Amino acid sequence: MPKHFKKGVKREHHFLKGLEKPLEEIAKIPGVKKVIPGRIYSSDSRGFEIKVSRETLTGLKLVAKSDGSVQDVFLVVDKKDRERVKREIEKLAQEWKK
């Protein structure tokens, strides 16, 4: 792994509050090669939520929301694994809401 990756998650930039552990869980899903947190935006969101936004050329884009902020998260996933990874994230997301 390159120098900024730890437990499959790129750690060069900041995470939303409470996002680090869920990203480590996502990185453990078979087929997920890299988890790359993106830009953080302010918003009026309340609570914590992670959902799959769309497919990208290299994998999936997630949107994470946490008390007043939103962060994009990009996953590198092979095309054949994307649907399975998406379902697994949706299942885990229900647990993170609790």
C-alpha cells in the first residue's frame, strides 16, 4: 500500500466525525481495493448516514453525512464486484444508523 493508506483507507486528508470506523469496515469488503475520502462540504444534514451515490469509471462513489457536513468517498472496485459491494454497504449502513 502507498504511504498514506492504513487499513485500506487513504488518510492524507480529514474525515467527517464518526466516519473512520465505517470506512475501515468498507475496506474489508471483498472486492474493495481502495477507499479514498474526498472533499468535505457544509450542509444542513443531521445524524449520520452513508449511501452509495453512483458508479464511477473505477468503482463507486459514496456520500457520507454527519451533523452539518457531507463528504464524498470514492471506492476502487472491479466492475464484476460493484453490485455485491453496493448491497453489502447498504446492509452495513443500516447498522451505522442505529
